[in-house]
Amino acid sequence: MNCIIIGVAGGTGSGKSTFTNRLKEEFSEDVAVIYHDNYYRRQDDISFEDRKKVNYDHPDSLETQLLLEHLHMLKDGLAVDCPVYDYSRHNRSDQTVHIEPRKIILAEGILLLADKRIRDLLDIKIYVEADADERILRRVVRDVKERGRDIDNIVEQYLTTVKPMHYLYVEPTRAMADIVINSGMNNVAFDIVRSRIQLMLEAAD
């Protein structure tokens, strides 16, 4: 199956999901979305308290090999059952999400561009960036409302792992992107990406 695989990367709270969702809405039934975050490794062998201390912003915390296999399967026209991560338990859940192959596969994650094997598979590499203060504020709101975290845990995690890992592993991937966007709501950038995808779809037909 001919499909376009687009990677959307960038720091936590940068606007990746906003941009991904806009593309998903624009191309609707032609799009499937796969999230790198769902590929955090299963940690049944350690306690909840120990799981809270894991560095989730290091590339080794993710089962990227499995994501790579799933992307190859989707590219080959095969459906996948991707894992689901439970943020409240800091562990992979027993559920899976069934994803059917589509003309456009959107892959999203902060460390998506950190792995050369993933980069080589992507037809378009996008990096979304935002001011550090904006990113932490968005993360606080999201983690409290959507992930059941408390403020103390969020602040400690940000200072000990999120911030240092961003500068060590995430920000360097900016240079590996085809397009760098300063906001998930940047309409000019969205129009450029949308037009590029449309041209690629027409060429594939």
C-alpha cells in the first residue's frame, strides 16, 4: 500500500498534538494516528513508587523497535494493535488500539526524530517548537486535568528529567526536521504542509 508517513516531533507542550489533530481533521478518513507515547515500556516488575522515578524523557524508556515494526506493517498495508499507556499508573495498560492502514499515517512524539530508523521511514519530518515557559504551563494543565498528576510530582519530574532531557535529546532533533513550526496553530505552516500532502497523495494515485 502506498502511504505517506509524517512525523510530528517537538518538546512537551509545544503544540504537537494541536498540529497533528488539525491534519487529522483536514484529511479525516485518509488518516491514522500513532503515538510514540503509547510505546513506553511495560514495567510490571517494579513498584508504582519506583515507576514514578523512571526517566520517561530518555529514548531508552520507549520501545521504539516495536513502533518501527508497526509503522512498517502499516506501510505494507497491514493493520496493527498498538499498546496503550496508562499515565496514572506509569505503566502500559492491558488495552490495545487497533489501527487500520490509511493513505496518511501521522506519528507523533517528543523523541520521534531521535531514532535514525524512524527518520528514514518518514516522508515529512515536522518539529513544533514553543517558548519553554509556555511549554511547562501547558504540561502542568494537561497533566493535572488529563493524567491525574499532582503539582509536586509534575514540578519534580520537569526539573529532574523533562527539562534536561529536552536539551539533550529533543531539541537537537530540530535540525533533522524538514519543517520547523513555531506553533501548532501556525496557519501558514499548516497550509504549506497540507498542500505538500495533497501533492503527494495525487502523485501516489
